[in-house]
Amino acid sequence: MRLRLKHLVATLVAVPILGLLVGWLGLVPIGASGGHWAATDWFLHWVMRNSVRTASLGTTVPPLEDPAMLPLGAGHFETGCAFCHGSPAQDRSAAALAMLPPPPNLSEVVPTWTDAELFEIVQHGVRLTGMPYWPVRNREDEVWSIVAFLRQLPEIDAATYRQLSGLAEPVPGAVEPPALSCDGCHAEERLTGRSLIPSLAGQSEAYLLDSLRAYSAGTRASGVMSVAISALKDEDLPALATAYAERARQRKEPAEAKPAMVELGRTLAEQGDPARRIPACLSCHDKPDANPAFPHLSGQSAPYLQSQLRLFVAKTRGGSQYRDLMQHAAEHLEEADIQALAAYFAGRP
């Protein structure tokens, strides 16, 4: 018995030492070109699926049928995902296919995951695969837009994908593939009264520049915008702000709202609610002598306004040096107030 115990102890000591020796000698190949053994590949994917399944337990899936989620999801997919995973408009790049493991064609694998599991993957990424986590931690609304797009991806053809993402049509004979520009998402003709993407046209130059700098510095959280703005230099931002400030906002038919809701929004906008410590929105916004760093709200889509107000209420909406002022102004709003204010300003000239 003593001999067996000694053997066991010796084995327990020798195995990690041997492992360290093999690692120190560099005998473990790490080159991606060699691929994984079939057993290793199966085991890693088995572990990943089990991990994602368990992590997604208890995730509440919101309604994903809103068509307005698709342009936001498709636009980000084109800038942040298509290079590795390909898209209906382009194949996966040769560089991506040389990765280990190669990023999958999502049109083929998306049906094998639930919505909650897709959210877990997009939100938190996957270790040892090159799949990054979502750039910011407090914008689950953006992640769900990606999930909504991914759920539809297997049925989307190239023309529909270009329309949703704003990707330009390929130019015959061009060497470089078309790229996605700011107008791919923010062009006035692409927006409706139900868009989750804001209209930038006619906003003040000061507000637009403050917003762009906040996105660039990370003080305004958005996984979509952090990727989109990463291709820009600081010196590019003033010209971009000027370009959109000089454009005219086009009138968009607002989403249908009950008259009583719009009236509540008008009351809150004009008078506030002193008993609940809610200030009047129009005391700062949309008046001739307003601070140019404050955004124009009238004519903006109701879904976008709702999303921003919810972020302010949750104290996760960053921005310029005035973000704390707006967080205090919004902290006592209830969901009914948010919907009412959004409906009022969406229909206001």
C-alpha cells in the first residue's frame, strides 16, 4: 500500500513537471496552418456549445420582429462582422479562412442557435476563436438588433442586404469593394419615423461635434458607433459635423400614437411635472436661444428618442459635458412618460 501511494504521489508530481518541460522546450505546435486534431476540434466546439447554452439560461428575449432593428444590425454587421464572416454581398476573406478555427458562414450556423444563445455570443464573444465581445457593456439594445438581423440573415439575398446595410452597389471594373459610409446609415432618405437610427441633418454643429468626440473618447457608449468612428481621425470630425449640420431634415411620418399620449408628452415638454421633479423639455431644447450643444428633438423618430431617454433614466447614456444635466432631468421619468415625450417630439414640426 505504501508503495502504491508513493507511485501515486510521484505521478502527481511528475505529470505537471513533464508538462512544463514540454512547454518550455517548445514541442507543442501552435501554428494555425496545421489545424486541430479531429478530437480536439470536436471537444472545443462541444465545450463552447455547452458553455453558451448554460450562460444563456434565464436570458429574457425581447420582441425581435421590429423591422427597424434590421438596418441597425445590418449596418454594424457590414462594418464589424462581414470581413471575417462574409455576407450575402461578399464571401469570407482569404485572411479569415486562414484563421483557426475559421469564422463560420453565419447563414449556415445561425439556425443552430437560439436567440438567447446568439445574444450571449455577440455580447460576450468566444475565447480562443477571435470572436470579440461587444465593445461596450451597457448597450444590450444594440446587441438585440444584431440578433434580430442574424435571425433573418439566412433568408437575406445580396440586394436586400445592400438595402438594409446601406452598402453601395459595386462599381463595374473597380478594384476595391464598395465601403460603408456614414450616409449608409444616416442618409435622410434611408430614415423613417420608426427608425432606431437618428437623423443628424440640421442638428447644430456643436452638438454633432461633441457627440462624435464623445463616441471617439468612449464617454458615450455605443458598440455600433465605436466601430464606425474607429476609421476616422480627430481632424476629420469637424468637417463631418459641418456637413450634417448644413443639411435639411426631411419630414417623416411619425409612428402612430394615441392622442392622449401625445397630449401628455406636450404637457411634459412645455410644463414638466414639478410635483415629480420633471423639468419642461422645451426650457432647454428646440427654442431659438437654446444652447447649441443641446440637440434638436422635434421630428426625430419616436423609437430613437425612447431608447435615448431609457439610457438617461438608467444613467448609462454618456455624451458631452452636459450629460449629467440630462441624467438629472430624466431620472424621474416613467415608461409612460418616455413613450409620451417621444410621441410628442416625433410629431412636432
